[in-house]
Amino acid sequence: MRGIKTQKTRIRKAIFAEVARLAYEGGGKEELEKLPYKIIPGEVATYRDSIFVERAIVSERLRVALGMSIRPMTEPAPISQGLDQSMIGEKYYEPPLIDIIKFACHACPEKRVYATDGCQGCFEHPCVEVCPKGAIKLVNGRSVVDQEKCIKCGRCIGACPYHAIVKQERPCAMACGMKAIGSDQYGRAEIDHKKCVSCGMCLVNCPFSAIVDKGQIYQTITAIKSDTPVYAIVAPAFAGQFPNLKPEQVRSLFKALGFMEVASVATGADICTIEEAKDFLKEVPDEKPFMATSCCPAWSVMVKNEFPDQADCISMAMTPMVLTARLVKMVHPECKIAFIGPCAAKKLEASRRTIKSYVDFVLTFEEVAGMVEAKGIKIEDLPADRLLREASADGMGFAAAGGVAQAVVNYVKKLDPEREVKTAAAAGLEECKKMMMMAKAGKYNGYLLEGMACPGGCIAGAGTIADAPKAAKALLEVEKQTIYREAAETSYAEWLPTLEHFDLHEWTKELED
């Protein structure tokens, strides 16, 4: 759970920190082989039944954090197998992005209804009476559910006056809006990668930390150590992720990590707002029945896979990540770009053929925290620097559910004050599917639809650290410090559609003035 320090979050941070340290210090195979013993010291297990299982799981997590694949359980192989290919200053990725360490999986029941010890064996036993399949019987005065007869309708749950009957579902499967998680022959979770859109909600919700996503920490740091300048572009969802980090310290933090310069992805959000507003006015309803936002890659892939007939209704505007990267590379074509964000799916987006020339690396906030740990950076000692406030409050608002649609509506009103824009928004892929079903049925003709794969929006993405309510509050505080309220107040419109007039140096100078 985000916002709570648990054994899971501590181990994850240790993994990321050690991979970052390995990269900063130039370690290789020998150092990697020692890391499971450094992270899990001693002779007695702390988290599981066996310390050998603990170290084996850590070994796989280290490999994945380095961008490598999980080793097959049936073949012997050192932790460092394939390491030479990943120890580079370029993007390195072995599909799939999200996978399961099978021997770390608890093989949770897929779905079951059962009576707990809270059953009081009451005289009325309404659970027995309401069950349509006769699946509940009394054994020694207590209710017992026959799993073979039970259809999981939940009537007994509602009828029990003691709330002693519960419905239990595998957490990763319950969090997956794509229904992409089933079971293998041993009852362990298994991902259907044809359905998976890499939102990462399964890895967030697995309490055994058996689900992992590939990382690019090592490759990013290797690039930082090279002669090529590496620029960090930071998503607005960064607000509140590091509790003691002040907005005026963000630039200092990334420079301390080794990045050449820092830019806010809210800038790209403003440009995305302008493009989507213009497209909406031009295309809806004359060319398209409705328009859907494009900034969330997991949402976009879901629509294209599940609703192919409506896929052309997704805005053609590039995402804020790509637009911001383009801006920086127009001025510094020789540089590399690392997107710092909350999203696992952005790693896949950045690997697409049309995008990888702009975005070289993607790191989550959680992975950056590991880099901070490896460098021994103390947040309180970071000097104040200029604020990253070149974008509007609306651009920053892209990070929260509903923010994208509101930004576009605000710009449409500037272009056509008489135009009424109806909107619908959904956060979480299951809710997104429901919204698209309504759109497919014609219920949202003329609408602007906003889809976010993560419940709560980007501030609740798979790579975040803080819990969503605190992050939302921090985001509002950062929005208050912006120079502009809406995208229409910025000067980005004059750079569209080619962005040829953009100058990063003038952009920075204007802010400092």
C-alpha cells in the first residue's frame, strides 16, 4: 500500500538502491552475485519460511530491476546471466514488462466465499435460508460453505448479522481491470500478456511482492556517467512523493543525482491541452462522435484492444511526456531524456518505434527514491533553486483524475466561448471499460472522454510512493505556485504545430526573470 512503509516497500527500495549503487560505483557480475546476501543477511528467515527462498526472490528482483528477465526455475543459471547486454547507457528492455516470480506467489484462491471464525452458530442462520444453491450447511453449529456449489452471489454475506461470511479474491486479479490474471496448473497467478496493458495495478496490490516490472535504473545512471548530457523531465504527479522535499528543491535533487537539467512535463501537458482542444472543436461531432484523451498509454491501449471500432476517437495528440521530450531535444539534440513519472506503462510507451528517439529512459518515483538512497542524498541539505513553474496550473492538474478534461474544456472556452463541452471521466480500467461501453452505445456522442488507468489518476500510479489523498493535496499546493492558471495564458500556442520557435534557454530565462 502506498504511503505505508511495509516489508514489501522496504525490500523494493533496497533493491532499487543497490542497483543504483552498482551503477554509480561501476560494479559488475561479482558485486551483483553478492547483493542477495547483503540485502538478506544472516541465517534466519525474516519474511518467509526459508532464507534461501528470500534470497532467490531478491535475486530475481535484482535481475528485473536491471532490465533482465526472470530465470526459468527448471534450469541452472547465475544471477548475472545476460548482465553484459544490460550494462549499457542505452535503453535495454526484455519483454514482457510486467511478470510474476512464480515461487514468490502465494497461490491465493482466485475467488471464494467462506464463513470465518466470527460465525456464532445463530438459531436463525439466515445464510442457509438465502443461499439459492444450498451451498451452506451447519457443521458443529457453524456455517460451512461448499465451494463446489457456491456461485459467489454474495447473498449470504449480506444476510449474516455478524458479518462473519466474507468474499475473498486474489488481490492482483481484483486490481486488474483487464481481467488478465488467471492461474497456472499449480494455482499460482499467471498474466495473459495479450490482455495486459501494463498499468501495474497488479504489482501494487500483490501483498507478497511476487509481481515485478522491468527497470532502467542502471542504464540511466550509466548514461549520466558518460559524456552525453542526460535531462530529467518530471511528471507533475511528483508533487508530494518525497515528504520533506520542497518545490524549490526539486531541481537541486535531480542535479545531485547527476542530471544535467530538469524540465516539467506539465509543459507538455499544456501543449497537449491546446492540441486536444483544437482537435475537439474541429472533429466533434462532424468527423467523430466523441473524442477521448490520449495522455494515459494504458487507457489508450485498452481502447484500441477492446473497442477497435472506437479507437480512432482517441485524440491524436502526443502525450505530455513525448511533447516535453521533443521540446528539450529540439534545443539539445545530442542529449538523452529520462522521464520521471508515476507510471509503469510509460516504459512501454517510450519503447515504441515512433517515440524511443525522444524518450531514452523511464524511471518511476519509487526507482528514483532508490537512486537518492544510493547517493546518500539528504533532502533537508539540498539548496533551494528556481521553481519548475513554467507550465500552467491546468497542466499540473493532468496528474489527478478529471484534470485533463478540465484543462481541455478551459481552453475550448477560450477559443469558442459559446461552445458547451460535456465531459465524462473514468479512473481505473474497469470504470474506463464501462464508460467506453456507454460511448459505443452512443450515450456520449458529442462528449470529451477522459480515461485514466489508475484509480485516482497519475497520482495513484504504480510507481508512486505517497498515498493518493496526500499526493492530491500536495499537487494542489504546487498548482498555487504556478505563474499561469490555464494553458491559454502560456505562450506555447505560438509554437504549434511544429514547435520550431521553442528555445529552452529563453524559456528558462523568462522564468528566472
